[in-house]
Amino acid sequence: MDAGQIFAWIEVVVAQGIRRPGYAADRWVEQWAAERFSAFGLAEVRLEPVELPYWEPRRAEVRVAGERFTGFPLPHAAGGDVEAELARDGDALADRIAVSELELLRVPQSGFRLLATAAYDPDGDFETLEQVLPFGARFREVMDPAIAAGARGFVGLLTGFPWETRDYYVPYDAIARPIPGVWLSGADGRRLLALLAAGPRRARLTVEVERRPVTSHNVVGVLPGASDEWVIIASHHDAPWASAVEDASGIALVLAQAAYWAAQPAAARPHNLLFLLTAGHMTEAAGTRAFIARHAALLERVVLQIHLEHAARRCVAADGVLVPTDEPEVRWWFTSRIARLEAAVSEAIATHDLRRSLILRPDVFGPMPTTDGAYFHPAGVPLVHFLTAPMYLFDSCDTLDKIHVASLEPLSRAAAHIVRSTDGVSARAMRAARRE
């Protein structure tokens, strides 16, 4: 579990380019990951098909008062050419083009600490640390109020971002919304607002996109272990951009687990191990949902499902640019309410000194954890899902310098520690110990 090797895998993945579902880079990574699984000695290595929508932006612009603003289309919203009066949030939106500013959520970690079942914060950072999340107050439903109000188009202004960007891949639920939408950068958004302040304005919104069905694949490989039950170790292989943190880092962390456990004798593996890299996280976890549907009979024999996502550096903004620090982003460990499992996660975090960690109930923010593996929770599978939520997660500035390299090896060792903690525990016993 060498950090240099793990980072080298991240570099390979990022070098392929944008990995949206069905893109050439995403297809390349599927094949490459399957080859890595085979090279490590995994058995039954296969690509399982997943049907999902392909989406590609071609053009997005707003013309108003003789000025032209170039933006990024809202994913999976309609293409089209709309001319109408602009209207801001709070105004009547019917038959108009809605203009909405987005402010990212800022969350004091002292409050999140109160939501956690346990924490590892030996430096006391959570008392003063504020985290900027990659969402606004509407989360993924950014244009839905405008649609409900009868708007003909949507212009989102990223004026509340600490850095200058228009590359915001939200929403990522792959819902085909019926009106065109575009994100404008903070600077362009302020220019547009200045034009609106001078009086009513008509605008022309033009969006060109391609959306069609495509077949992607889950990548699967297995290792036999000391019992006839299973531990699943997973992440996703697609991304909004060439994204390093989201989720080239998760791919590499799963590869590290596969390489490590392949080097151990079967008797040292507490259960059979299934390694999974899912398709279509950016299409509402299509790969995870497909895996669960295809392998429903297997789930009753799963002792534990681990998801590994986002080895992220915390960044600060300076002069409209994100600057990585040497600090890790706050780490979330969504863990089923099973006492022995929560204790194992706490022990792994402390043993491997993974500071700024919060252990959270899977349903702390909603019915499921905010992870690619979320749908394992309503399926009743005991889980530990590692995730961070840096503010740049859905932006093209998620580049190699955002990887917290110092975390790669301890995260890998902690994951193996948690797997080993299931030795001698059956799936039935794990489920029976679950608390509400």
C-alpha cells in the first residue's frame, strides 16, 4: 500500500481526460481497471453492462443588451433556443428566463460534530473549522423551482463561489429536465446583474447538448477467502471532469485494496472479497443500482460493504483561485449502527491517525448516505462508506494537486483494518446486531 503507487494510478486515470459516463476516457478506464484486477490475480474479472444516459455539452450562451455570456449547460437539462424577459428569484417567472444566484453552503464543524456518533479530532479543529460544501441550499434541485413556476429557461450565476468558475456539474441525477439551463461564472454573473439593475431586459438563451442511451460497465473481480460469505470493496470510475479526487482517488484506493488482499493467502482473508468499480455515479449511481438488482441473492451473504471515495486536500481561496493546503478535507465515515462495526471504524481511524474524521449514521443527512454506494443501505447491507466533500468536487479544477497524498496509505491501511475486523463474523450476526 505504497502512496507513490496509489498516486501513480490516480495520474494514469486523470491523464485520460473527462470521464463522464460513456465517454472514451471512462471506457478506457473500465478496461484498464479490469486489466489491473487480472494482473493482481483476481478471479472472475468481468465487465457487467449498465444502461444509462450519455450527455455531452456542445454550446451554451446568453445574449442580452448586446453582450454575450458563455457558460456551461446544466447537465441533462434540455437543449434549445429561448428568447424571453429575464426575471430574478422572487419575481414572477412564468414564460420568463429565471436568473438565480448560487451560494455554497458553509457549515461549522462544531455543528456536524454534534451529528456524529464518534469523532477523531485530536487537534480540536472541529471547534473552529468551517467547511464549504459543493452544494447550495437546493442541493441538486437548483432549477426545479423555476421549472415549477413556469420558466422557459434558467441562468444560474456562480456569484457565491470563492473561486472563479463556470464549470459546475450539478445536478448530477441525470434527470432530463424540460427547459434549457446554463451556469455563468461569478464575474459574468455580476455583469449580468448590473445590466438587470438598469431595467427590464430580454435575453436569448441558446443551449446545444447531446443526450442518448449508452452502455457503460461495472468492473468486478473476486478473491476467495476463509468463509463462504462476502465483503464488497467499491468505488465508482466515472467523473464530471478529468477529476482527480472525484473519483480517480477512489479507483486507486480500491486498486490498493485489491493488490494488498491478492498478496495475502486465502486463509488470511476473513471472507470472500468482491472488488467493484461502478459505472454512472454521475447518473444517480446507475452502476450501484444495477449491481444490487443483478446480485440480489448475494446481498444476504454480504458481511460488509465498503465504499472508498475522495482523498481530498482542503483548499482556501485567494484572489479567485483555489489554493491547496497541506491539510486533509473533513472525512466522513458513514457507518451502520452496529456496535462492533462502529468500534472497528473508530479503532482504524485512530490507529492510522486519520484526523478530522466523523463517524456518521448512514441516514444522518437523508434516507441514504451521500455516496455512490448509497443504495446498499436501503438494501439492508451493513456498510462503511468513506467520503469527503470538498467545495471543488464538481468543478474542472479538481486536479492532481487536490489529492491529499499523505492520506493515501493510511486510508488504505484503515480500510484493510476494517475488513480484518469482520473475521469470524457472519452476515446474519452483523445484521442482527444493528441498532435503530
